[in-house]
Amino acid sequence: MIKHLEDKIKLNRLLNLGTDLNRIHDPDALMERILKEARDFCSADAGSIYIAEKNHLLISYIQNDTLSENKVVYKEHHVPIDNFSIAGYCAKTGEIVLLNDVSDIGSDLPFKFNSDFDEMTGYKTKSILSIPMKGSLDRVIGVLQIINPLKNNTVSGIFTEEDTKTLLHFAGIAAVALQKAQLTKSIILKMIQMAELHDPSETGAHVHRVSAYSTELYIAWAVKNNISPEEIDRNKDILKLVAMVHDIGKVAISDLILKKPGKLTDEEYEIMKKHTVFGAKMFEEEHSEFDQAAREVILNHHERWDGNGYPGLCPAPDYESDKKTQGKKGKEIPLFGRIVSIADVFDALSSKRCYKDPWPHEKVIDFLKENSGKMFDPELIEIFIDNIDIMNSISQKFR
Ligand code: C2E
Ligand code: SIN
Ligand code: SIN
Ligand code: SIN
Ligand code: FE
Ligand code: FE
């Protein structure tokens, strides 16, 4: 009777959780939450999520209630997808692995327990339940693993058949979330390739450089402003991707204007300015953190700190309208917009364009300094110049 009631409560929690998880749009936050809930349901002291990349697994999320901070050092370690480790075997074969005593793995099994993590942290792993996360076509895209079931708050429990079923459920949700994030990334890369076909002279290397300058500028800004490492990690990944599409709206601009060898007329320039609003429209439908960041960058990368930039629609209910609005100024311009604006102009001036020759490096730096507080956020310009060696090495790398 009691057991029956417990099951009912558990099922109810599980059903409510489904709706709850649906509301989380940031993939990292979602994976952390799935891992947390999976551990909760199975009373596991620790757990991790591995993500498959080519022929290895990347440990991407680690949670451990016994250890505190030092766990983070192990994040981003690689495990080959082969039969010799527990997670590797799970990913390679697509099979569930349930081991209630890792010090006693039968000689019929091909893998061994890897004690590196325990040795490094002083943690004692006893039981492991490892479940493959399967995406479309049953392809393994990651592994969800929980460690050391608790009983009366001590590591003395064992994983059961029921835990396996529960964890399978969570592995399914995690797989869907991960696939969605991977799909977004692959769509972005395809969009950039299409833009490159439209305008081969300026796109490819330009978007990668602008993305890399922007990411480095953000990290330096964030460290200086005491943003937490977790937030920096998450934001830099989003910015890295969305900075690449800052000019994606140029696909809607006629070749006659886009590839004009000389200076644009006033009328042509007004049309050109619409690449901001055209681009932002492409990310209007979805409301994930990613889409919002993309709109932020696309719409704001030509705003100026002094308020004389474009398009100045705030927050842009009416993209098609020709009516002139006041540009945004200062910190009304979102941070990602202020960052990409500097990266974009630095790169445009340093490069050859169909309408201009590259400027010498010194002249580019002088331009940035002269426009600090005019076009650009003065704090960000200072950080950019302080990190100019990093920026120069990026421009060498993506020639
Ligand atoms: P883009 O080539 O990527 O340039 C980005 C921004 O870098 C420009 O935004 C501008 O702020 C700066 N920039 C680029 N070249 C110069 C320059 O020679 N002098 C100065 N002072 N700043 C420069 P902007 O002006 O809003 O232009 C946006 C986009 O419009 C440009 O992207 C480019 O695709 C196009 N464009 C702008 N002017 C011309 C032009 O005279 N001819 C042609 N064919 N396209 C132009
Ligand atoms: C999303 O669909 O919101 C995830 C995009 C990403 O960060 O890769
Ligand atoms: C982009 O689509 O992201 C770049 C387009 C361009 O620079 O012309
Ligand atoms: C942010 O922290 O995302 C915004 C802060 C700023 O606009 O400077
Ligand atoms: Fe632009
Ligand atoms: Fe650009």
C-alpha cells in the first residue's frame, strides 16, 4: 500500500517535471537540471553527462554532493569511445551498464574502472549506472551516468532495475535537448555557408574572425567585471555562434549594392542598413536564449555609443517601417551588440573590401581610440586595446 502510494507520488513528480523542463531553453541549464533530477530520483550522490564528439566522449557536466569545488578541474576530460572504459563501452555498444561494485568487475567484461577521477579528488566510487543517450537513428550522442546510490545518507545502497528505468527516461529527455542544441548549431553553420555563396569575397574568414574577436573581448570584459566562470562559459559559447551571423541579413540585399566596387549612394546606403532588421527577422520565431542573443547582435551591431547609429528600432515592433527612429545610445545598446560592433569594424578596416583597401594596423588602432565614446563603448575599447596581441594572433590565424 505504502509502496503503491510512493510510486504514485513519484509518477506525479515525473509528469510535472516534464512541463517544467520544457520551459528551460538554455541547453546547459537544461542538462544540469536533468542530471540533478535523475540523481534525485535515484538518490545518487554523484553523476555526469558525457557528450559524444567524433570518436571520443567529452565529460561535459559533473555533479557531486560529497566533493565541492575541485570537481570542476575534471570537466572537459576526454574518454575514447571504445570497450575499455565504462562510459566508452556504453557509448560504443549502446548498452546499459549497471555495476554495484566497481572494484569487482567480472573478467568476462572488456572494460575496467578508471580510477583517475577518484585518485585526483579523493572520492570513492562504488556503484555506477551508465545509460546511453540515443538520438535519431538510434545513434549514441552521449552518456548519462550516475554514481553511488545513498541509503540513509550513506553510500550503502545499490542501483535497482527501477533506477535503470527511471534513468532511461531522463536519458531520453537529455538526448532530445542535446540534439536540439546540435541542430541549432548546424543550421547556423549552413546559414553562413549560404551567405558565403552569395558573397564569397567577404564572408568566410570575416565571420570567423569577428566571432573570435568578440568572444575574447567578452571573456576579458567578464573577468574584469567578476562574472562567474559558469556564466562566462555559457555566454561565450552563445556569443561565439551568434557573432558569426551578425551580417546574415546581407543575403536579402541586392548584389548590385552588396558588390558595388565604389562608394554607395545615400539611397543605396539606406537599403544596406536594412541588413540589420532583415537578419533579426530570421530569428524572430523562436524564443530560446540563443535566438534572443542572435537578434541582439544582428540588430545592434551598427548602433553607436553616442546614439547616432542604426537601425535604432527599440525594441523593433515594426521592422518594415521606413520611419526614422532615434538610435539607441550607451548601455541601452545590449552588451553583445556593443562587443560585435568593435570586432566588426576592427575587421572591416583591417581587411580588403570590394569598396576599400585594407588600412595599416596603426591607423585601425587610432580609429578605434578616436571613436571611443563616439562609436564605441569606452570600457570595451580599453579592454580591446589591452588585449590587442590576442586579436592580432586571431587575424593571423584566419587569414
Ligand atoms: P562592412 O564592410 O563589414 O563594414 C562594417 C563597418 O565597418 C561599417 O559599417 C563601418 O562602420 C566600418 N567601415 C568599413 N569600411 C570603412 C571605411 O572605409 N571607413 C570607415 N570610417 N569605416 C568603415 P557601415 O558603414 O554601417 O556599413 C555596413 C555595411 O555596408 C558594410 O559592412 C558594407 O557591406 C556596406 N558598405 C558600407 N559602405 C559601403 C560602400 O561604400 N560600398 C559598398 N559596396 N558597400 C558599403
Ligand atoms: C537552442 O536551441 O536554444 C540551443 C542553441 C545552442 O546554444 O546551441
Ligand atoms: C554573414 O552572413 O554572416 C556574413 C555576410 C557578409 O559579411 O556579407
Ligand atoms: C550584462 O551583464 O549582460 C550587461 C551589462 C552591460 O550592459 O554592461
Ligand atoms: Fe553589418
Ligand atoms: Fe560585418
